Amino acid sequence: MIFVTGGAFQGKRRFVTETLGISEERALFDAHEYVEAALSEGRDPEAELMRMICGGAVDAVTADEIGMGIVPQDADERRRREITGRIMCKIAERSDEVYRLVCGIPVKIKQG
């Protein structure tokens, strides 16, 4: 499984589909938004994502890097951001390859 992270609008989707050749049906794009939606609905996003990843449902996951911006003043927003960051770390740990996109340029940061 491949994990691709980076800032918003850096070309993660295009990199996954065009450069890596992974179909949109085999990719989970914007996992950070998936986490946010699951949390707001009272679901366990970590368990759900790990089932998808470990069960082979996806070949690639993308997520915006949300930990490098301004720390939110709102305690709930900080908590969501922390949960999301920790889940993305677990996804990266379980991934065979990890890329970070900067200005549309992929940098491989993990080779499995």
C-alpha cells in the first residue's frame, strides 16, 4: 500500500492516478476528511481505515498534511487535528511506500 501526503492542492490525486497508475476505485483520497466525517458522526475512523488498509480494499491513501499550520484555538479542533495526525502516522507505518508532495514534486520518504 502507498501513502501520499503533502499540503493542500499539491497534486496528490494526479500523482496517484497518473504517475503511480492506481485507479480511483483502488484509492482513498483525502483520508483527513474521512477522519473528520467519522469523528463528527461518532464513528471510529482509525478502526475503519485500518480495516480498509489491512483488508486490501485500497492500494493508495492520500491525506493533506495538517500538522504544519497554525494551531487552532478551539480545543475540539486541536483534538481532531491530533487524532487525524496520529492516524496518518499509523497509516504511514503500515504502508510499503510513503511519498510527500511539495509543489507537485514527489519525494519518497519511505521505501518498504
